[in-house]
Amino acid sequence: MAQLSLQHIDKIYDNNVQAVYDFNIDIKDGELIVLVGPSGCGKSTTLRMVAGLEDISRGNLLLDGRDITRAPAKDRDMAMVFQNYALYGHMTIYENMAFSLLLRKEDPNVIHKKVLAAADILGLTSQLNKKPSQLSGGQRQRVAMGRSIVRNPKVFLFDEPLSNLDAKLRGATRREILLLHKRLNATMMYVTHDQTEALTLADRIVCMSMGHVQQVGTPLELYDSPNNTFVAGFIGLPPMNFFDVTFENGALHGKGFEVALSDEEKATLANYNRKAITLGVRPEDIAEGGTLAVKVFSNENLGMNTLVHGHMGDNIRVTAKLRGWTDYKNGDTVQLGFRRKHFFDKETTNAIRKGDR
Amino acid sequence: MMNDQSVRLDRMRFTKNTTSSRLVLLAIVLDALYFVSLYRINLDYYYNMMMGASILYNLVFMLAAFLASEGVKNYKQSFSGVLCVLGVIQIARIFILPVPAHQTTVTVGGVELLAMSNGQFTRAVIYLVGSAACLFVAAVINFTKSRALQAHIAGLEGQKA
């Protein structure tokens, strides 16, 4: 049972480079929080500060109400799983999993029971006498997780644990982590740059950029109601299309194209009349049969869907994810329409919601 | 639910027999100390054909004992026999060199001395007896543990079947 609270956390390195700005979040007991963002956004730094591997420059870190901001890593009762597994190559899997408990001088019989239980959960029972070099990447990562499980920590920290695995193994191990979370019901913080991992694993996602938290919310909230153009562009694959448009006479006018709006959308943009805004449309929200003529330059068949890349208006690039199998050739013109639209303030890049401004 | 005794046995499936293994390594160290102590024997008593044989045997002993230490680490029962043989030879070695040297006198500068002094003889005997004792104890521990482990594994396989 663990509640973790990060309050106004900053990280400033000795050379005055600030890696994290005013990070705030209250993590509930049993919650799986995923920190997602591009490389260098401060997500791993934040995780390392929580683990105690980096000093916290400003702010407070509370675990179950107890201030652990300055506590050494060993006293924080947290277990970390690293991208490179960090297993001892000369020890067997059993010894690797038991090692931290042996250092704590726990009863060997108790250690044995804990290791067997963890191995059972992770399907490693038959591998216990092997060395890490005899296991696959996915199995090694499971050993790293097992090493954390036996400690029964209050919080599990994962630092891009699937990055070293191939795509197929990554999917399988991701599902195992999800099952593990459900089984242990433990508080977890998970860092990744892969939005698919974030969307599939998280109870809540923290999307970061340049050391700033851009949005905290459920996967659906981030996908459906992104706070700004960064979140909108980062979450979703392929990324959202953005168009510079002006709202005028109840419609959006772009360079060489016009988009009609529903009454509700007009009401949302009521305060932006004759102003330039950014229109965001997810590729999956574009369908055939609309009023926009798009000249195709690429057609990628994915089986269930087809990615159609083209230009509309004055050479404005657009990507559509169409259902089914299409076979458009380079130069073909296809009529497309936008279903769901997102609006962003051009200056602040923030989402425009009903009643803004 | 497993009781403490069966947990202790079950642990052996995944842990090494480090007690036996370390005892054998200690036996090698004691043997090395004995061997080094021989060079302090007076004059040329040691420098004859026995020297070459002694060096060769020490090399063989250290190799065999080291391999046996690795064997007993993995609960290999047959290595208990090897350790017992090596232990018996260590005891026999007391009568091959230290005892004759202790009973032989040599003349140094007109003074008659024991080829191996009382102190040296005592130390040599202690090293060899200690080495042999380590080997015997390691053999017994390994034999007991490996039998218990075999029975435990057979029991587990019986449960599965």
C-alpha cells in the first residue's frame, strides 16, 4: 500500500541546466503512472529522483505522507527495473533474485519461498538454475522484475524496460507487466518514449516535453482531449495532422481549402471569429466521401487500414488512415472529409474548448 | 505447505554446496603451506629425487582437489570418494617426508642437527592433518547433502507423476 506525492519538484544540475520544472502529481495506491515524452524531456530524471539516484533540487517527495526527499535510495522501499536488466552475469537466476534479500540478511528459507513465488508469477521456475546469458531478452527482463517483486517494495519503478526487446517480445512483455500490475496491485511508475506502451499500460499518463509536464490524464483523456499541440502530436500514431486556418463566417479557411463546421464546433470557436487558429485532425478521423480534394502521393496498406498521404489546397500535407484496403496511385485525387476536429490557439498552442477566451 | 526442513532441502535445488567446496579450497591452502614449509629443511636433505616427485604430486593434488571442489559444489556424490582418497594420501604424506626428516640428523658446521626441527615437524603435521580433515569433512557433508537432495528430487518427481 503506497501513495506517492511529488510536489513542485525541480531538477537543476550543477551546470545550471534545468531538466525538470515544477513536477506535481499525486499517485494513488495501486496506480500505474506512465511518464511519456521524447528523449531528453526529463522523464528518466524524474524517475531517478523518485528512486533516490538523483538529488531533488527543489520540492518535496512524500511516500505515504512521509517526506523522503533527502532519504537515501536504500531507505525508500522502492525497486527499480532498468532498461539493460542489470543482472549479475556470474550468478544463476535464483541467486540474482535472492541477492538483495541475502544482503538484508533475511532468513534463507523465507528468501527461498519468496523467490519461488516470484518465479511462479513470472513463469521462470524452470529457468532458476540458468545464468542470465542463457536466457532471452524478455526472460532477462522478467528476472529483473522478479528481483523487484521478491523485495515486496512499496513502489515499482520501470525505466524503459522494454526498449532492448524486439517488437514481438516487447508486446508480450508489455502484456506481462500489465498482468503483473493487476496481480500485485502495486503502485508503479513507468518511463517510456513509446506512446503505445503508455496508452496500453497506464492508469494515468504524464506527458512531458523539455522538462515541463504538458498534461496528466487517463490515456483516453490524452488521446481525446489533448491540452495542446504537443500532446496532440505526440499521442497517436500516425500523429495528428495540423493545419493553419482562420475561423470566419462559420467555417475554417485554410490555404486553398475550406472546412465546414457543426453548430457545436462553431460555438466552441465563438470567441475566435476572424482569428487564426490551428486545426488538428487525427488520421483516423478522416474518411472518404467528404468535400476536400486530396491529391495522393503515397498509399500504405497495413491490412486492416490504409495510410493515404497526400496534399490538399495549396500543397498542404495530410495523412489519412482509411478503413480497409485501398489502392490509390500516385497522382490520384480522392475526396475526404474530417469527422472529429481539435482546435488549438495559434499563439499559446493550447486547446480551445467551449467558453475559452 | 512445506515445513522448514523440506524448504531447506528444496533450497539445495538452486543453491551450491559452498560448505564442502570451501573446505576443499581450505585443504588446498593448507597443502600449499605444508609445501612451502618444506623448503626450510636444513641443508640438502630435501634436494634429491623426492623433490621432483613432491612437486609433481602437489600439482596433481591441487588440480584434483580443485576439480573436486567444483564437483561437490554441484552435489556430485562421486566426488566424495575422490576427496576421501586425497585425504588418505595427505595423511600418508606425513610418513613419506616429515617423519623420516624429523628422525634424520645432519651436520652443519660441525654441529649435528635434526634435518627437520621439532617446530617445523609439528607445523608440517598440522598442515597435512588439517588438509586431510578438511577433505574428509567436505566429503561427508557432500555425501549427506547429495543423498538428501536426490531423495528430495525423487519425492518431487513422484508427486508430479
